[in-house]
Amino acid sequence: MSIKVAPWGRGGFQVTIRFRWPDRTVYRDRRVLDMRTETQARKWGEQREREVLAAGQPKPEEKKPKTRIPTVGAFSKDWLEKHGKANLHKQSGQDADESILRVHIIPFIGNLTLDRVTDEVVASLRARWIAGGYETGKRIIKATSSRKTLNNRMSVLSSMLNTAVEWRKVPSMPCRIRLLKVDSQKTPAFHDHETYERLVEGARAVDARILVLVLLAGDGGLRRGECIGLDLTDVDFKNGRFTPRRHVYIKRGVRYVDEVKGDLAKPVPATQRLLDALKAVRHLRGPRVLYTDDGRELTPKLVKLGVMSAERRAGLPETGRLHVFRHTYCSHLAMAGVPVKTVQELARHTTLNVTMRYMHLSPSAKDEGVAMLERSRAEGGVAVARRCGPLSLPQAACSIQARIASRRAACSVRPRFLARASRTLQTSSGKRTERGDVPPTSASFFGRPLPT
């Protein structure tokens, strides 16, 4: 043991404590003290030495092995296998994530470790997507300027990196991913009333099951997977309602039955001609509403060919897009003046933001706003109540009592109102279509051998 004291600069002393522990490890501590005399500095050194010896030799720190950060390609396999199943993602969503990773992400940054996916790498990746022209398998990816498509790909990358941070594969998020601004209020493509009626008549002329398919999407707002998975027990012919409860997704010949989108299995009022068409195709082949002549369930390809046959008979371009009929359903509801909340419930949208894409088609909303502005200016700038037309003085006096009575009777009035709102889609040019004119089921379309 040794304690050395030496003068330091213009004042103070440097104290050095040095000794060996029993395992021959050297302990050394050097301090500069602001003290007046050497004796005071030595006493401090002796006291410090006694404290260190009393505390004992500290245990050596175990060196933690450095965590090896995986590459994007290696981690993506774990992420696809565990993340989707742990969060109960639908099979269609898991397959979409796998396709984006395999085609658009892994070929470019698969060899990079997760911590090297910087902002510059993300910007270069997005620029590569926009340019297109890269090969994947036997096809060449086209250039794209769709903001929604680019955001979908970026969302997969962002979700994977966030999961890597949660699983402590990387200490922090290596980059900041910003999604492009998308016009969420842009109205999707839809058929006008005349075109839609032509398609309905074309489907009626082809096959009764094609008519049901078109009306389920155009008069009921169902998606393709919901049309395929609709059961006969889901249709309440007595009360004129149907409840889509399942979504069928087919991948490489394997059928996956999931919950409907948003898990919103709610009853929806049906138009009369949709009910008549459903009654005409009732059968005992199985639980589903629609089957082929040989007893097989429908596939997305059969649905596409069925829509194309209706478009061909109507003299329209053949696209085979059934989802356009769902957009048509929502657009015609808005054009009929149906309130936005009712449109949301009929279309089974999870949020009003999706429904608002169609509401600018409502002619009554803007007209009523201008009428309220005129009434407010005529009354000196005061706020005016919303109403459908001018009210007389006795009517205005009873308006409060009428509102209270209407709210009390909401439970009984609302279902009838919803049914009336859905029936607005079965009129064309002010004339109601005749009932009972659905032809019997024929084998003119589904009887042909078609690839699945």
C-alpha cells in the first residue's frame, strides 16, 4: 500500500492511492485536493484508503455480448410469421404484406441491417418504386405515381421497423417514414343511374345468378368476398334484410373464411328486386347462396367473368370490376339525399371519413346551406335552424315538441327509415321496377367449364 502526496500547481496537492487486492489486481486512485498543507492531504488519502478497503473488492462486470442486428431480409421472415398471427390479421392482409416485401422491398434493401435503413435509403427506395422497370420473377414492375400505392408499401416497411424496435432488435427507429398526402375525399369510380340499369338488365339476360351478384353489390353494397361467402341463412326474406357475416378469400386454391371487413356484421335492408332475385336462386345444394351448376363455390375469377358477361350484354367495356357496383351503391344513396350517417350504416363503413367521399354528390346539402344563408341574412345575421322548407308560425311554435316526440319514437321510426332509404336505389327515372320479373335459374353462364 502506498499514498503519495505531491504539490499541484500554484496551490493544492495531488494525492495518489495505489495498492493490490488479494487477487493481485491493482487499485489506483488519483485526486487533486485544494488543501493548505501536505499533512491534511495525506490524512485525506489515508481515510480514503480505509474506506475502499472496508468496502471490499468490487466484482468484475460481466461483459455483455453484443447483440447482432439482423438484416431486413432475415427479420422479415420472423415478422411475417409472428406479427400477423399475433395481431389476428386476416389472411388477405398477411398475403399482401408478404407480396410487398418479396417484390418491392427485399430485392433492394434485403442485405442491409435494420439500423442502416436511414432516411436516405428510404428516399432512394421510394424513387425506385416511382421509376419502376425492375423485374420480379417473370414480370416487370410498371412505374407508378399513385400516392396510395406508395403509402401502402411504405406502411409495411414502417410497421416492420417499429416491430423491430419493440422486439429490441434495434435500439431505436433508424429512420422517419413520412407518408404522402392523399386526397381522401376523391370520389371513386361509379356507374350513373342509366348505366347501372343497363348492367342490371344485361345481367338478367345472362343468368339469374349473375343478376344476384350484380344486385348484391349494387343494391346491397357487398364486397366480392362477402358475395361469395353469403349464406342462405344470412337472408331474412320475411323482414327484407340480409346480414353479411363472412368474407371468403382464396389464395392458390385454398379458401380462407374470415370476418367481414371491420368486423361489422350488421343487418342491411334489401331492395325488393334484390329479394326477388335471391328468392329465384334458392336451392338445396349447400349453405351458400351462389353455386355453379356442378355444385362448386364461386371463385374471384368466376365473379370477374360473370361481371364481364353482364357488361358485354349491356354493350359496355368489359372490366370485370365488381367493387365498382359497391361505389355505385354509396354514390346513388348520396345522390338520393340520404343522410351521411345512414349511408355509413348501410355501407358498413368503419369511419365517416370513408363515407364523406360520396357526400359531395348529395344535391340537397349545398342547396340547404345556401338557403340557410339567405334566411340568416334576411333575419339580420342571426343563426337559423336547419329545416327542409319554410315553416309557418304555428309550425315553428310546435317545432320543439315535434323534435322531442321524434326522438322518443326514434327506435321505432329508424328501421322503417333505413328500409325506405335503401329502396331509393330500385327506382330509375322516377319509375319503380316491376316485381316478379326475375327469370328462372339457367345454366347459360355457370354451366360452361371455367378455370378456377
